[in-house]
Amino acid sequence: MNTRPTRLSSKKPKKPKKWNAAKSKRKLDKLFSELIHLMDHNLCQRCGKSYGKLDTSHCIPRECLCLRWNTENAILLCPRCHKFGSASWHKSPLEAVFWFNLVFTERQLRLVQLKRQGEEYVFDEPEALRIESFLKSQIKNYATIETPGTVPCKKKDYKEGQNG
């Protein structure tokens, strides 16, 4: 028979993890990219190609946190239209802005207005949780929408500038 006294657990209670803004941003960026892929039906919005890796491109840079996870501020582009082609978003920003303004005029105006309104934006844990919840609900919503032309979509006019 075992005569050794039973030891009480000496484990200390776990401290709640400290919120990490960088980790939250990476997590939200991944969800956001998934949503943009769904919203744009895995098609480059500039040339219409759908093969290979497509990039989520921000119209107003991601450093502007008030618009970083705003779906109006992103479009899906193939690497050629985004970074590598002669008329790409990064190599020829003036052409890119001209094209974007031509195809998405109202969207561009809303973005400028939203950027001005968001100058005092604070990104904290409650805001990160709110954004995460929103993105997940939108992903769930868009995951049920079929590609145009196959099955009628649940939402009408789901994307501005469809034919541009």
C-alpha cells in the first residue's frame, strides 16, 4: 500500500493573456483577405483573371487603421495588376488611381470622407473583437453566395462597378 502523502497541485492559476495588437492585426488581415476573395469571386478586378495567387490590395494604405479592414478600401488584384505590371497599382499609382476613380467613383469619394472622419481612430482590444465578429459574419454571409451566372445570388448589387 502506498504510504506517501498526496501532494496538492502546486500549479499557479494561469494569468489571462495580455492583448497583442500585432497578433490581432495579423488575424484580422487574414480574415479580411478571405472576405475580399469571396466578395470579388476570386477575380482580379482590373483584368478579370482568376488563376494563381490573387492579392488583397488596399486603395488607402493599411497604415490608415480606420480603413484597414473596411471592404470599400480593398479590391482583389492579380500580381501583374497589383505589383509587377508596367501599369500596376505600385509601379504606376497615377494610372491605378485614374482607373479606380473611373470604375469606382462613388466608392472613392466615400473612402476620402471615411479617412477624414477616422483621424482619431483607436485600435484596442474591444475594437479588434468587434471587427473580428463583423468579418466572420460577412464571410459566413458571402460564403453562401454563388458565382454570378450559376445560381441566383442572395444579395443583389453585391459589388459596385461589376462591368468595369
